[in-house]
Amino acid sequence: KYGENIGTVKNFFYKLRSLKSMFEPSYIVFASDLSRARTFRRKLFSKYKAQRKPMDPDIGRQMEIISKLISLCGFPIYNSPEYEADDIIGMISKYGEENNYQVIIISSDRDLYQLLSDDVFVMSPKNNQLLDKSWLYNNYHLTPDQWVDIKILQGDRSDNIPGVPGIGEVS
């Protein structure tokens, strides 16, 4: 109505409706980042994610709208200045496992493969493929614990974390 772009907002809620219909979850929670600058990882390693470009202002504005709307819908949003959304997702996943819940994480972040277990699954929002620990083994010949090890050895260019020279996804 006011000429503002809300495509991301619209797509988010279409996807949420689709996922709710697909899984019929008992609970839905959201995790978000507050700041890259103050996280404990940045305090440990000042170059962590330092090369990342700032968020597009239009996307940032739409993410604020999404946050307000999901709160109004009654869904909890967890965030912290010291922890990233990934850390919060990890904590929620462990809580779910310890309390006999199945947890489905909706994310395209491959770092979350380390959380895969008998009760924790990852689904990429792009292709709706539900990944489990057997998928990880069949595709990478790794367990979730080994996924952590390989990420340490390889490093992570997108997070500006150096790995061991000569070790990458191919070698």
C-alpha cells in the first residue's frame, strides 16, 4: 500500500505456513542474531566474520517486520548479544533431545549438521529435504561429531576462520 518492498516478509510467512502444514509441530521457536560485533567468538577471534558485508537495509527492515509479526503471532524469538542464532539453536536442540522431543531445524547453514542425531534433523528451506545423521554419513562418510572435526581442519571462508593449509573439501 505504501510502496515498500515486503517480498521477504510475504515469502517468510508462506514458508512458515507450508512448514506448519507439513510437520504439524507442537512447538515453534525462532532464533536470531543481534550483533556480530559482541559475540563471544568475536571476542576470542577479532577477525571472525569481519569480512562480511553489512545486511542490505531493505532486508534488515523486512527482518524487523518479520520479528514483530512472529511475536504478535505468539511465537518466541530467542536471541542474545553474546551468542549467535546457531548457538541458540544448538541449545534448543540439546534441550529437545534431553526432554524426548524431535527437533527439526529449518536452516541452510551446514554448520548445523553437527547437531544431527536420532532426534534432531535439519531441513534446508530451499529444497525441503529433511536431513538426518544417516544422510550425513551416506553423503560425507562422517558422523555429526566428525563434522565438527572436518570443519575445524578445513576452516570456514564465510566466517573468516582459517583452516589447516592444504586441507579443504576435496583434499
